[in-house]
Amino acid sequence: MLQILKDFLNEVGIGDKPAGRFDDNDYRLAAAALLIHVMTIDGKETSAELSKLHDLLKRQFDLDDAATEELIEAGSAADREAVDLYGFTSQLNRSLDEDARRRVVKMMWEMVYADGNMNEFEDNVVWRASDLLGISQRDRVELRRDVAAVSKTRDDA
């Protein structure tokens, strides 16, 4: 019984365990969870994808390595617990303007192309998330083309 109380206090940040830097209402957590969902939807996590995830989150949110790893862990947990994309996209809609939401979609495409190819599952997830984020089909396709072109140029170099 004492252990249950101790675990509860740790979970709410009162006990020995330090409170996480990224709470459930943090748009960065929602964005990370979407990127992780894109990365894992095909059932394969490559080192290129993990590296891209780390780089995108670190650069986009101006984090150090430790904070980036904490965000990835929190995002992975949130993705595992989620039943759909709506919780993440609604948080992003409340927190970000259209340009910032467009950047999230671009980051999702960068995750798709991190391993060099796109499959129908990844395409479908980005399509659904873009729709929920209020990003037009035209913008979604344009962002995909831009990211694919950069990815191809990088692969050719």
C-alpha cells in the first residue's frame, strides 16, 4: 500500500522522481509523438530515422541533447498510449499558427524520407494528420515534393 502511494506521488511530480520537462499540454510533445508515429508506422526503425528524429527535434525546438532524448522518450510513450492522431493534432491546432503547423507537416515528410523511400502507410498518416491540422492538400503535396527533392539531391551527392 505504501508503494502504491509512493508511485502515485512520483507520477504527479511530488515524490523523488523529477517532473518531466514536457507535460501533456506541450505542443512539442504532440509534434514529437506525430514524428515518432510516422517513423514507426512501417514497423521498422532504422538508424537513419532515429538520427533524423533527433536532429529534427533538436533543431526545430532548440534543445540540447539531453532534452531531445527526454522529448523522444516522452513522445514515444505518448504515441504508444494514443488511440488516434486527434489528441496530438488538436494540441498543435490550439498552440500553433498555420505556418508552424505547416512546418510540422514538413518535419513529418522529412521523417518519411529519412530512410530513402515512402510507403503507403507513411503517406496515409501524413495525409490524415495534415487534414486534421488544417493544411490543404495542395500545401501537403508541395511540402512532400520539396522534401523529396532535397532528399534525392542529398542521396545523389
